[in-house]
Amino acid sequence: MIRLFVYSLAAIAAALLVILFTDFPADPGYLLIAFGDSTFETSLLALTLALAVIYLLYRLLRLLIVWINPWRWARAGRRVGGLFHADRRSKTEQGALALFRGNWQSAYNLLMQGRNEPGAGPASYLLAAYAAHKLKQPELWANCLEIVERRYPGARSTAGIVRAHLLQRNQRPDQALKAINSLRKTVLNDASLLGLLQQIHIDLEDWDELEKLLPALERNGAAGPEEILRLRRHIFAQRLHGLAAGRDTSLDHRESLSRLRQFWKKAPEEYQLSPALTSLYARHALRHGGGKDAAAAIEHTLGREWRASLIELYGVLALGDDMRRLNLAEEWLASRPRDPDLLLSLGRLCLRNELWGKAREYLQASIGSQPGAAAHGELSRLLENLAEPEAAKRHLNQYRQLAAEPLPDLPQPAVDKTSASSNTSDS
């Protein structure tokens, strides 16, 4: 606007200068324009002034248009129009926020209210299905997923994946497996689907199918190398447990032990050296009378990897008097002279072989290295049967303070009634 005012002043000044310093007022000039039967005549001064006025009006109109800016008003109109729809759109938004906050009922209600909003699409139904699942309303979430599959063909696979997840979380793995099998025709090598299928096979205890799935899990990045190794060991452990559980009721202990033994012999070396799997096999073998098999497996693993749980199990194997095991354990002691678990097992092996004095020395050494409930308990029981009640009581008190598990059933010396009564009278 200021610029227009300046231009006007400049035009007027120029016109005045022309009038003052020329003969323009005396002879303003004459212009005649003829076109057919029509003519137009005027003076040059009038034409100049008319052109100046037209130009100034043009500039003024242009400035007004720029200042008014109809496009800006159009955008403002759209924003105002959007305000009328903001409340409806916020139903879906508020429902999603309520879902993340864990307000399941509020989330479901808001999402269902906003299901017909522009842009809501299948997401509103899928989120509502999850809220209904958290509300433990299977009919509601099933209905939401059916609507998605019917109205939005492009989202059918997503609805199917959600259905399989919800079925699995509702402890219906067999139905979840059917849903996944129908999906795998159209959804191939989806990492999340493969991960879900992995969990379903575990729930169904279908170890053969889980083993078949492992290459696909690794190939598609659904499980890393460490997870694949963990799953392979888990499958092996479950098969071992299945053999030991005696699912074939026609098998007696001897046949079950034979199957266990053959299965263990065929196991990869890395499994036979795994302390966890060795402990599992040894305990199952013991249940079926395979104490020697358990001892051999433990000895093989301890030769490569020392583990406290294995040496403790080794000391309680019910194999009677077995000097070979005691001698082997004493060989291990040469490289581990102050190992409390090994000393405890040596004390128990001495009890198996009825070497009472030696058992006492090993148990005392174990307590001296690291006081433990089992060592105090064993020593208390031994001293009680050796007619030393006061010392036995002290260790029993220590055992009660530290004990977490009962002592195993081990041989003890016969109580000498005469000796015990004489010791009491002397005191």
C-alpha cells in the first residue's frame, strides 16, 4: 500500500514537471482513432492521465488481491471444516491411547464408536479385537476379525495372523495351528508367523514338527544361532523326558532303561558334554535303576567341564560300596583340593563304603572350605551315630539354619548303646 502511494506521488510530480517545463498546456496535442464508422478522439493530456489512472487502479487491485489472498481463506476454510470432524476422528485416536494405557473396556468402546470414521479402516477393528481379548470376550474379538476379513480383503492375512495369536494366547493351540496352516498358503516365510508357529508346536509338545521348523526359523531370521541351539537342546531334553516318563505302559524298567541308554548313546557329543542334559539323563536313568549309566555319563561330562551340580549328584548315586568311584573322586581332588562340593561328595562316597573316619574328615574339610547345609547335616547325622551327641547337635543347628532340602538316604554306623550311655554318665 505504501509502495502504491509512492508510485502515485511520483506520477503526479512527473506530470507537473512536464506541464511546467514544456508547452504542453498551450498545445496539449490531439489524438484521433478511426475504426470503420467509429472514431475516438482525445487530447494527449487526457490520454496520459487516463492511462495513469488505469495503471494505478491495476496496482491497487493487485495489492488488494495479494492482501486478501483467497487461497489462504480456502485453506482456513478447510481447517475450520476439519474442526467439525476432529471429535469423530478422536474416537479412534482416543481408543488407541486407551489401549496403550491398558484401559481395555474404554478402548474397545471408543474404537467401535470410531470404526466408521474416515481413514479408520481395518485398524480400528484389529485394535478393538485385541482390547476384547484382554477383556476375555472371545465372541467380541472373533466378530471384529470376521468383519475385517469380510469388508477389507487386503487385510485378511493380517486378521488371520491376529486370530492365530489370540487363539494361542487363549490356550487353544490346536485351533491356532489350523489358522496358521490356512495362512501359510498366502503368507510365506513371515518371521512373526514362524515365531508363533514355534510357540504353538511347543504348546502342543509336537517336537518332530518343531524340529522340522528350525531351518525356516534360522533362514528367515526368526531365531538366531544361539536360539536354534537352545531349541535343539530343548527338543532333545523333551524326547529324553518322554522316554523316561514311560508313555509306553507296556515297557518295564529294564526296557525303558535300554531305550534311554540307546537314545543317549546316539546323542551328539555336545549334548553328552552338556551339564544340564547330563544331569537330566542321569536322574532319569536312576529312576529306572541305571545308577551305573548315570555315573558313567557324569564322569564323562566332568572330565570336560566341571559343574557343582553334577559332582553333588555323583556323590548320592545309590550304587552301594563302590571303591572305584571313590578312587576317581580322590584323583579329581588332586587338582581341586579345596572344592567344597567335591569334598562333600567324597564324604558321601566314604559313607557308601562305610569308611566312617574318612567320611568325617572329608565332611569337616568341606565345611572348613565353605560351610554348607548338606555338609553340616551329613556330619551331624554321622556324629550322632558315632555317639557324639553334643557335636552332632551343634552341626544339626547349623544345618537347620542353612538347610533347603532334606538329606539323602545314606548308610550310617550302628549306634553303640553302651558307649552312648557311658559317655552320658561320665558327663
